[in-house]
Amino acid sequence: MFKKIKRPFYVAYNALQFIISWILFFFVRRQTRTQIPKTLLLIRLDAIGDYILTHDFFPFVRDSEKYKNFKITLCANSSCRGLIEHYDARCFDNYIWIDRKKYSHPLYRYGIMKKIYAAGFEVAIESTYSREIVFGDSIIHFSNATERIGCTGSGDGSKKKYRELFTDKYYTKLLMSSEENLFEFNRNKEFFENLLGKSLPASCPTLNKAMTKSMLSSEKYIVLVTGAQEAFKMWGIKKYTEVADYLLKNTNYKIVFTGGANEFERGEYIKSVCGEERILNYCGKTSLPEYLMALSIRLAKHWHSKLASALTETSDVS
């Protein structure tokens, strides 16, 4: 029942935001704009997880014959700023950061629109497979670039119908997307290969560990992420306390709480309830690269032990 009520509300909300963008763009277009040759706007408004599945392809754009002489600006989700500036600084000349929560406010959006429109980009690229009418498609529209490139996008019913009806026309070129059910990394690879016209050697998501030192590299620990970008996705503090208590009683590992500074008090409360020295509250104390490094070390060791076990079993059988 809730979903039946929620969906019409969501559609109506997006329709209102779409109309607001049109009205704002009417005023933005009244300012003087000079197109600057060899300038590229790359739009990628994903959150952290999707960024990790995309960032391997940024160097290919930077080094490509097609765009190597372009001044490249990345328009990205501000929640990924620390990671992008750490791992991909060489790929971009400028950035435009967008706070997705603030974007629904007309004055904030108007400021973003003016900045992008006035920049005079020659080429604008929206590489997201699951295109969003209110975000990426609208930004492509008010970039007013001569060449505006995107992909045909996900083929799921009403969303595709709305895109075909309202925003496909914002693009000068839509690259075909496979109808196969692809892992998002492979979906991104498909797009960038079509964009650059060649096969790319990337085979899996990577992060350069040498660039980041983890404060936990020598510890045995379990990471608990105490927050979420959206409040409705966040667990209750009682559940975190129960999980932490169970882990402390059934393992010898330390428990590390990670999250933003606004989650520090949650971590302190859980720590006080459990009364355990093995709990480390790093909420607000780690940068995004440090946090990813902490996770990647644990995952690497986990899969290394799995692989070693599998090889041992294979050896025993032979």
C-alpha cells in the first residue's frame, strides 16, 4: 500500500522539479555565454559505491586522442569529493561539486545552472546508465554545449518512456546500451568504449593502495558503518549495540565505527553501553581515502585466505 502511494508522489515530485528547471533555465539563458573550444564537461553524480565502479575510466578519457587536449571539468556528487581529489586529480582541470540534497532548492540549483551555462563548454557527457531526468539530463540541457553525449539508458518501463518523451532530445548523440543484464562496472566500460571508439584494458574496479596509508593496517578489526546518506536507510542505535555486543563476545577482533562527524555521538553511546576497550570510534576521524583503505585491506586479506584455502583443497585432491 505504501509503495502504491509513494510512487505517484515520487513521479509528481520529479515532474515539479523538471518544471522548476525549465523556468530557471529561461532566466539563465538571458545571460551572455561564449563557447570555449576544447572544453569538456563530464557529469557523474553517483554516490561513493558507483564512483568506485566508474573512476577507472577517467584516465582513459584524459589520455585519449579524442580529448587529451581538452580542458576537462568534472561535475560530481560532493559526497565523493575527498576520493576524487585523492585518486583522480590528474584527470581533471576543474570541478563543479553538487550537493544532491540541496539541489531541490531553486536558489541553489539556479547558482549551479548559471555556473555551468556560463562556462561555455563545447562538449558535455553524461555517462550514467540509469539516467536521471532531474539531475544529469537537466544539466546536459543547461550546459548548452554544442555536442551533448549520453547513453540510451536503462530500459525499465516508465522511466525510459519519460526520458524518450522529455529529455532524449537534450542530447545530440545517444550511445547504444546493451540489453544484457551487466554488472555496473561492465556497463560503464561499455559506455566509455563506445565513447572513445576502442577496447579498454580495465577488467575490474581498482584503487591505488600505495597512495593511501591506513591507520588500521596492522590491526584485526571489524568495521561497522554507523550512518547512511539517507536517514530512512539508517539502522536504529539499539540494533548497532546488539551487533557490536555479539561481535565482541564471539570474536577477538576490535570493532571500528566509521561514519561522518555527525555520527560520532552514536558511536560513543554504543561504546559506553558495551563498555568495551576493543571498540574504536573513528566517526569523523578518517578521510574517505583512509576509510576505503581500511575496508580494502580487510577484503584483500579475506579473499587471500579464501584463495589459499581453495588452492590447498585443490592440491589435496590432486
